[in-house]
Amino acid sequence: MNKSLRILGIVWFGFLSFFSASCTATNPPDSLLFTEKMKELRQINTSTPQMATQVALSFVGTPYVGKTLEINNNETLVVNLRELDCSTFLETVLSIVLTKKSGEESFQKYKEILTTLRYRNGAICGYESRLHYFSDWIHDNEQKGIVKDITRELGGIEFHKKINFMSTHSSAYKQLKNDSLMVTKIIETENALSSRKLFFIPKDSVATIESQLSDGMIVGITSAVDGLDIAHVGFLIRKDGQIRLLHASSDEGKIVVSTKSLSEYLSGNKKQTGIVVIKLNN
């Protein structure tokens, strides 16, 4: 792509993010909390993964609350830094870090980046444009140059699975249960995901590659549940010589650092089959 076309693409992509972020559900406390986080980062000049680790740690103790993105009937950008699940925790931390890295430390910029991360091609075009499946999130944000999937490099093997959890459990989603057209759109996405070549590291092999993992990497935990690719996500952090999971825990009801190593954490759950590993681009 020549330079002029590349610049035009960046400008258009930024316009889509700005337009989408202008339709936002947020509260004043979120803006204040964002400002606090940016102040904490003001004196920090480090790599993106290290900064992500510091920001993620600052959320330890934040309550776990699921389905915070489902508050509206029409798809809008939901900003909530006070209540997080595993996915919104990941996106919140990355959006803060990327806002800092952008040099434009405004709440508006944060919302634009959050939109970029959460939605396909960085634009809100209905419920189906949200990156519901984490393997889709990885693919889309790798295309944007934000992350890199390094699972295969770490010795990952092919992950064959028919992805259809949302369409086969449509009654569990308020946006799907009475909308057959939306279900059809979700099926199209699922078919595309099922056709992609994915890699994962089986949990029995995780201990052998833990020495290659480092602070600020992102881990997705693959699922044994039919139709589901990845059931949980979090950051990796090295503590007391062990690589551990820094994540929003539904069991503990808050953001925590696991007390066990990653491999030990995985071994205790039969529904978790392995991991994918994502590296943040500097």
C-alpha cells in the first residue's frame, strides 16, 4: 500500500472510531477514575506490556460484575471502569495504556480506543459488530496492529472446533432471543471463525513454556464447552518466580492475582483445555 493510501486509511479508521465513540453510555465516576489512572501513569515511561501490568495491578480489588455491556437495547459504547468482567477488564486496561501511548490523554481519546478494541474494524454497527468471541477479538486486533498471537511460536497445535455457542444458546442473549435476523448475522461470524486456523497450547504442556511467558502478555483460556472457543482471559504476571494470572475472577468476585501458577490454575478446572498467548505490540 502506498504512503498516501495508508494515511487515508488511518484517517478514515480514526473517523469511524470517533463517530462510534460519540454514542456512549458512561457515568461521571468513570471519567474521574480515568483521570486518576492517567495521573498515575504520567511519570511512567516504559514498554506497553510493562505499562499494561502496572495499570492492571491498579485495578486489583475492583468488583467483578458480568453483563455490563448489555444495559441498552441498542448497541452503544459502554464505559465502566468501576465494575469489570474478564473481557472488559482486558479492554479497559489496554485502552488506558494506548491512550497514554497516543500522547492525547483525554477521556474522548480513551473512548475512541475502547471502540477500536471492542468492535470489528473499530466501528459500532449493531450488536453483531461487537467482537463477542475472543478468537475473533484476537484476529481483528492483530489486523489493527495492536496485538500479536504468538501461540504457534510457543509450540501451539491446531485447534479444531465448530464455533456456534451464541447461536445455539440464543435464548440466553436478550439481543438474540427474539431476533432471528441477528442470529443469522451471528451465525455468519461463527462460520468465519470456524474456518480459521487457530492454535492453542494444551494445558498439560503449559508448564513447559511458562519460562517463555512474561509480564503484560495476554492469555486466553480455551474451553471444553461445545461451540465455545475461549471462556476466560487475563494478563500474565510473574510473582515469586511463578507466572500467574491477573484477571477478573467470578469465583472471588473481584480482580485478583492467582495464588497458583498458570499451569496449576488450569489443572484444577476440567472445562479449561489450554491457552492462547497474545503479545502486545510496543
